[in-house]
Amino acid sequence: MYVLFLQTFTLFCIIRCCWTEKAANVSSTNIIVMLMDDMGWGDLGVFGQPSKETPNLDTMAAQGMLLPNFYTANPLCSPSRAALLTGRLPIRNGFYTTNGHARNAYTPQEIVGGISHDEILLPQMLKKKGYISKIVGKWHLGHRKQYLPLEHGFDEWFGAPNCHFGPYNSSWRPNIPVYNNSEMIGRYYEEFEINRKTGESNLTQIYLKEGLDFISRQAEAQRPFFLYWAADATHSPVYASKRFLGKSQRGRYGDAVMELDDSVGQILLKLQSLGIQENTFVFFTSDNGAALMSGPEESGSNGPFLCGKETTFEGGMREPAIAWWPGHIPQGTVSFQLANVMDLFSTSLALAGVSPPDDRALDGLDLTPVLLAHAPQNTSPADRPIFYYRGNELMAVRIGPYKAHYWTWSNSWEEFKKGINFCPGQEVLGVTTHNQTEHTLEPIIFHLGRDPGEKYPISVLTREYQDVLSRISPVVEKHKQSLVPGIPQLNMCDLAVMGSLTVMRIGNYTAVA
């Protein structure tokens, strides 16, 4: 009898222990970050796009929170993605170059470097609470083995290390590889077709399926998850599947936006069908502004803002942003809080109950006081600055509605004369300069509430200018004095690394590097 009691009690304890562990996992907040590629602030209907072709994103905003003052950390893809996943400015995490002043840099096929192992990425931190993490789509933080996602905390990956440029002559420059976890399963323009003439490709549908499958598996296993869904259809050359081609009033770029909007809707619907929508935080944004230099067929809209991708004017760094979490984020709300992509690192850690690393400077702030209905109203990080970096230079700073430019530069005269224009139809005398122009002694200051297009600088003779300068100057000085730049990772290129860890053709021979 006593033995039977002990067996029954032991079984009860095991069941209770397992139930408690599973319940604890279920209570952890799932996290989904949807990062678009070169999508502009003005591409969403909810931000005023007149064709109103984003019904799912507009509904997402109606059910959640819109953040009109949301920024990237850099106006180019690789540095902004590094900032998101580390919570640190590219100047700190090393995703910049010192090969030229204020030069944008990214990770092409011939780049030698990548994200440093000294950096702690978001999925590595989330592992402390048992999260399973997957990236779907574009990585862009280095293509050599030591820099790939599975080496930096992700448990799964389906996508590519680089953008879908191409097609290339594979006898000297291979097409970009596509991976399923650590296995290369094909290449863009080969096994994964992108028709440059028609714009047809099923990649977004493949990425959608990968995302939905991951969500379903983790929900069934009752494991907390982090999904980083980084589809890239809106990056030139833009593409869409056959069902969406020719549907948009905006041309091929609009077709790509419509398909991404549909995909967002399907992901949110999946969460609801699984009954986990109130346990899943979803954030939608873009890596940088629309790439206006690609032309109207291949680029989006930055709304009322000046210039676009690669510049530190508003069009290059202000991003569409929507937060969605039914039952937690009040429906149909708008927050004008200044926020940036690095905040997603700190916010995700807060939602997961993970303390941020204390051995390094973090630039991201926890936005839960802004997002959540039950958060104390006096904990909002309202007065935080936004730093606009281009390469290794601090170009501008925003505090409240005011933005001060310490350097201005659109793109070089050499590029401009070749027809490459970062600010088409938006030239502002003395502002969209084609020479790198310093204004440190007398910054150009705009009031972005009155003048979101940065067309009318505040006169230096006014009291307003002097008051604003007296507020911003100490912030800039403090930032520069405390800044410890990371070792630049994007200084070196070498054609020899282009086929790293993939099959390469060398003459009549095949080699694995």
C-alpha cells in the first residue's frame, strides 16, 4: 500500500512538473518581426498611399498601434539589420567602413567580414528562456560560414545571405545561394527563378509557407518562438508571383507590396486560427527608406519626406511601423513617440523576461511602456534622441520635433552626372548637397512637425534656433564623448571569397570552398 502511494505520488509530481514547464513555456510571449526591404513610409494605405492597396496592413494598424516617428539606424540594408539584431548603432557593432568618410557599406558577395562574434544577437539572448528562433528571407550580415544565422543564435534559416541581385555569369561570379538551415539548396535565377523581364517569382510565397510552417510547429510543441520574417520582394529588382503581377495601380513595385500585404494578413490569420494571437507580439517595419534611385517602377514612396535610401534625410531613415498584440496593445492607437529599429531588441527582451546584456552600451530602449495599455504613463522614453548615421559619421540628430543636420550629402556629383539621383525631383538648395558639406558650427535645423519635407530651415537669427541649438548641442557632445566605435567589419573585399562555402566552378573543375 505504501509502495503504491509512493508510485502514485511520484507520478503526480512528474505530471505536475511537466505541466508547469509546459505552462511556463506557453506563457512566454512569442515574437514576430516582419522586416521589409526598401519599403517606404508612404507605401501603406494607412500612411496615406492613395491607391489603398494594403488592406491587411491597414487592418493590422486598426487592431494595433501605428508609430509614425519610427526610424532605422542606418539608411542602408546591412547596417540597419545588424542594428536591429544587436540593439546597437552600426558604429558600435562594427557594421560600417572607414574606407571613406560617411560612406555607406553593406555585405556584397566579395565582402570578407560580417557580424562579429563579439556581438550578442537577439536570438542568442532569447535562448535563455527557451525560445526557438528562425529567420526567413534575407540575412545580409555576412556570407562566410562563421557569419551565417545558425552561428549566431538562430535555430532555423530559410533564405539567402545576400540580396537577389543577378543573374550573374557563374563562371566568375556565382548567383546568390539559397539555404535551408546550413544546406545550400539552390541559387537565385537557377533553382529559385526570378524573371527579370516579367518580374515573376514565387519567392514571397515560399517565404510565406516557411513562416506559416514554423509558427504551426512551435504552437503545436507549445514552445515560445521568435520569427524574423525578412522578405525582400520590394528591393530592386522587384518581383511578385503570377497571381499578383499586373494587379497594382502602382506597377510592378505595387504588385510586390500587394503580395507582401497578403502574406502579412495570412500570418496574422494563422496566429488567430491557432488561438495564440494574444500571446504573440508582431511588429512590422522596413530596413530603410524607398530606393528612389531605382526609378518609379522599381521603388516605393517615402510620403512627404525628403530623398530616400542611402541618405540621412527623413525619406532615407523614417520607416513604416505597426505594432500588433491583441489584448495588450490598445486597438487603433497612434503613438508619436520617437523610436527606432534598435528598440525591437530591448523590447523583445522585456517581453521575454530576459535582462539585457550589461557589458556593453545599448542604443535600443524598451518600448513596452509606450505599447501596452496597462503600462504606467510616466515611464515613456519621450525625450530620447534619434541619431542619424551614415557610415562612420553622425550626420544629424533629432530631439522632439527638431532635427539638426551637422553634415549634408545626397550623393556625389560623379554619380549624379551619370543619372543616379538619391533625391529625384526634390533638390533643396544648400540641403541636398552633392558634396559632403559640414555644418558643425552652424547646424541646419528643421521643425519636422511644420516642415516634414526639410525644405525650410529655421533662420539662425531667431530665438527658436538658439533655443533648439542649446538643447541639442549637449546631447551631441555627450554622445560623441561616450562613443566607443567597434572594429569596422566592412573594410575589406576579396573576389576569392565570393563562392565561400558553396560550389564554385573553376575552369573545367568543380570545387567546394
